[in-house]
Amino acid sequence: MKHGEPTDRVARIQADWRRERPDVDITPQGVIGRLHRLAGRLTEELCLVYGRYGLSEGEFDVLCALRRAGEPYERAPGELAAHTMVTTGAMTKRIDRLERAGLVTRRRSDDDQRGRIVALTAPGRELIDRAFTDHMRNERRLVDLLTPAEAESLEAALTAWLSRMEDPRTPGGE
């Protein structure tokens, strides 16, 4: 690479666009493009850990949602969908697979015989406790690529941006 050339893929793409479309402000691409690429790379790194435990990303999320519920580690399927931000159809497939693996059970709700409750089994709890510990160790490794000040600043910026995206009534939102 010659001196003065862009240093990463996004910068090279931006340089091409500046040359081809100097009339368009491509500066947002520097942030969005890098976040998009970073999100993909982070997902790859996180999925390596899930895979060590025989889990997909979605299955890991379901087990975590059940574990975070506290004793007796159970939730209704609709609650699980809300806590993992997936459709109830996708949730059913995840629960089916986890139930076949012996990590969760399903039973009728005590309050509403039409309703169902999904609960962690003892092997499911043991597995998610091990997987979550490994997951947090992996996230620490990834965040440690930043200085503590960079990590703190990035978290604050992402928190503000996400809150404005999720609630446009917040200051700076539309």
C-alpha cells in the first residue's frame, strides 16, 4: 500500500465513492460501514464459543433468557420471544431443538391450561452456566482490544445512539 492510501476496506470504499460521486456526502459510511463490518466479525467470534457447546446463537439466547429469569428458571414462550427479540415461530423451533437435546422442558401453565411454560433442565442449567462463563471471557478478550477509555467512550456513544434509534422522542431523535 502506498503512503497516503486508505488503511481499511471502508476507507478504500469511501475513497472510491469520493472519486466517483463527489456530489454525495459519504462520511456516514465511515461509521455505519465499520459498525456493520465489526458486527459481522464480532458475531463470528461469539458463535465460535456457542458452537463449542453445541448451541446456535439463538439457542444460547433462549437458555440465557431462562437462566436470567432466576429460580425456577422458566418463562412462557411469548416472554422468551420478547426477551430474545425473535418471532414466536422462530422461538418454537429453538425450543423444539433444546427440548430434543434435553436442555429444556415444556409443561402446561398452572394459571392457564392452554398456556405453556418452558423451563431449564438441570443439564440445561449446567450447560448454560459453563457456556455463559466462556462467553463472558470471550467478550472480555474482544473488548480488551480497546483501551479502557476507548471502551467506556464507545459504550456511552452506542448507548446514546441506540436509545435515540429505539425511542425517537429522546433528545437528538426525530
